[in-house]
Amino acid sequence: MSPAPNGQQDDEAEMRSRVQLNVALYAASVLCTCLVVLLTIVWWTGRDDADDAASPAAGVGTDVGGGVVAAVKLADESDQKQTAAQLKAARDMMSAFVNFDYEDVEGSIEAVRSRSTGTFLKQYDAATKAIKKLAEKAEATQVGRVLWAGLVAGDQDSATVIVITSGTVANKATDFEKRSQRLRVQLELVLKDGKWLVDDLQTVA
């Protein structure tokens, strides 16, 4: 039998290479799946062992050299709901803050105003006329999303929350090319008429 033309040999070599790659990827996916299953089994086993322990949490009261292990009391359900409401209010505010469309300036501004109060609302209201003028002139758009939010401190009527966002901004100055924008902001919230509102907003390093 005469040898296959070079072109055919190249095609066969490429096909073998693809098959080998597919096999390797399949093996890797199977391995990852097995690893996840194994970790899940270990985690559940650890949970069962902890549940079977005589003390509320495994190791409580054990001297570890630098101190004694102590159980951490779970927050009351009301406290958990309060924290969830505070975090949601902060996330909603920053979502409104980092999404802006010059074609709907009024809607973009109102989305922020409706979540504001006190000092921040006064500052924002004082700047809205300039914001509207500059946004329409620059044809500015801003799109973003909240990556993370964490409670720094909080009680029944106030809270401090750190929020990190990621997004893009585009306007005439950028030739309408999207430029990345990442913000880390500290929000001060207060409870007013049953609603958590932002009283202060500051970017932090």
C-alpha cells in the first residue's frame, strides 16, 4: 500500500491530537467530579461527627495552648433578617449608583434618590442638575454590578456596609469605548419609616 499523501497524514495527525485532547479533558472532568463527591462525603461525615459530640460544638472547652475553644452563639433570627435587609439595601443602592444611562437621566437619578436620605440626599440633590447636564452633554452610560457586600457594624436603626462593584463607563471622552471601573464604597444606612436608606456614601481605598 502506498503511503498517504502529506495532506492526509496531517489531517490524520490533527484528528489523533483532537481525540487525545478530548480524552484528556474528559478524564479531567471525571477526576474533578470524583473530587467534589469525595469532599462532599468528607464534609457530611464531619458534620455527623460534630452532631454526635457531647458538647454543642466539637472541641468546645478544649485547651489549645493559647486559650480555650468556645462556642459561638448563632445570631437570633430577627438579627439575621435585620442584617439581610441592611445588606440588600446597600446592594440595591450601589446597583442603582453604578448603572446610569444619559437617555434616561431622570430615571437613573430617581433610582438613587429613592434610596437616599439625610446628608447624602441633600448632597445628591444639590448635584443632580449638574449631573444631568454633564451626562447628556457627554452621552455618558455606566453599567455595573455588585461583587460583594459586607456588614461592618449594625444595630436596630443604623448600619455601616462596605460594597465592591465592577463595571464599565463610556462617553464622548472615551470615544464611547467601555472603560473598566471598580469601586469600593462605604455606606452609612439608617432606618427611616421602616426602610433602610443611605445617609452617607464614601469611596474607600
